[in-house]
Amino acid sequence: MRIVVTGANRGLGLEFVRRYHQLGHHVEAIAREPNKSPELLALAAAAPGKIRLHACDVARDIEARALPVTLGDVAVDILINNAGVMGQMLPLDQLDHEDMLRTFNVNALGPLRISAALLPHLRRSTTRKIVHISSGMGSISDNTSGGAYGYRMSKAALNMACRSMAVDLRPENFKIVVINPGWVKTDMGGPNAPESVENSVRFMMDRIEQLTPEQSGTFLHYRGHTWGW
């Protein structure tokens, strides 16, 4: 299979690249500046032709539209929209609205840009899976601590986009979900997070492999159950 992973330069994205390659798949690794990730460069150098690096800022229309050309005439089986930013964590009376717009642009609109750009490639496959990495902080029903306005709002918007995409593409047998990866020890999650990158990705890959048409349009937890919208 051929897997496309955004935000592949570190954390969850880098681990998706590593594990899918270990399973023998072709991986298209997308990052804003992939050449600044020594670990990603090392993976690609050790797997010429199997791991390809692509520079693409998911927040920029022109770069998303150019991505299909750099991929070439290939079928994409699974798209994992993982790229995301946290943005500033400020109280209500100190919010930086420009920073919130940037967070929304990356986290909510970025996956839409990449998904739309790669639709022709996904349609060449019979697998047709699109996975958006969301967050428990994007759940309205689970929000009991408040704050994190830009990040929470952007992930809630991504969840709604997933639901619409799943409805629109269901006649073409697409399977599209959002997944809560848990609180993970990444640069974004911090060192106190209870879950490792390796475990989170391993469980998410199980969810992706087992996706059914009935699950399309749902919000999944990486451990297997559904998560509240």
C-alpha cells in the first residue's frame, strides 16, 4: 500500500512513517520543512524509493495544490492528516486572534486542503481511507476544563469537516474518521503525558486497519472505542 502522512517530521507523524515502512509499505512523508528533521532524513536515506519526502505547508493553498504533481501518477491507499499546531494558550481576555486564525488554518483547513488535493490519487485505490488526527480537546461533550480556545475550536471544526466528508464520499466507498490519539509524550503533549508515541501510533494503526464502512464519519479513540463529539 501507499500511505501519505502529513506532519511527518516529528512525533506521531514520524512514528507513522517508521512503522508503515517497517510493514513494507510505500510512505509519502509530508512536512513543512522535511530537510530540518534528521530522524526523517535518516529514515528516507535508509529506504530509497520506499520513503519519499515532500515539502508542503498544509496552511498554504498553493503548496497543497502542487502536492499531487510531486506525488506523480500513483494511487494513495491511506491519507493520514496528522499535521497540527497547538497555538498560544491564553485566557479569554488576552486572546491573540491572529494566532487563533493560524491554528485554525493549520488544524482545520489544512486537512481539507490535502484531502481535496489528493482525491484523484485516493480514487485510484480501492482502500480509500482518510484519517484525521484530532484530539480529546476537540470534544465539546468532554470539555470540563475550558481554555485552549484556538486549539479546541480548530479540532472541533476538523471533526465536523470529517463528518461532512464522510457523508459526501460515502457513495464512493470512502472510509473517513477522526481519531483521538490520547495524551501523548510529544513536543505538543509534553513530558508528563501518560502515553508513549509508540503505543499511540500502534493502536491507531490497528484502528485504521480495521476500519469499516459503518465507522465512517465517527470520532474514534485510539484504544478502540468511540469518543464523544
